[in-house]
Amino acid sequence: MQILVNTDNRTPGPAGRTAALEQRIGERLNRFSSRLSRVEAHIRDVDGDTNGARGMEARLEARPNGGDPLSAKADGVDAEQALNNALAAMISRLDSHFGKADRVRP
């Protein structure tokens, strides 16, 4: 499973932060790794200097092998919280998607 993290130019944090975000995605989605070809994360600052409760947005797109992409989006006060919220939503989507696929009989 390939993991790509993209951030906008207003997303604060150290330069090595992308690697930590990629690692977090890999840890949380590890049980689906043989069924996913790629996961892309897009993290952006949605409120500029305001830094409110909806300060950051994380969008995830997971691409199941041979299937249509699945997506999830969530907000948070910082990139980590937004990513964790989006990962929770994505795990729910993947559980549902693969659970249905496992129940289909040929």
C-alpha cells in the first residue's frame, strides 16, 4: 500500500511532519494494506490565522485493488486531529466496503 500525504503552504509544522503523518496512516490502515493499492491524504488549513475548532481539514482517498476509490473527510483543530478524525471515518467505510465484499458469494 502506497501512502501519499499532501499539505498546503499554510499548514504549520516541521518539515519532517509528512513522514509522521504517513506513518500514522500506515499504522491505522495496516489491516487493510493487502486490499489497498494507495491511500492519499490532503491536509489543508481552512481558516487561516483564526485557528478555530475547524482549523484544519483532512481528506482521505483509499483505492481498493481493482475497485472504485473511497473517500472520507474530517476537520480538527490541528492536522493530527483532523487526520485522526478522517481515519476513523475511513476505517468505518473500509469495514463496511470489505465486509460487504466478503459476504458476496460468486
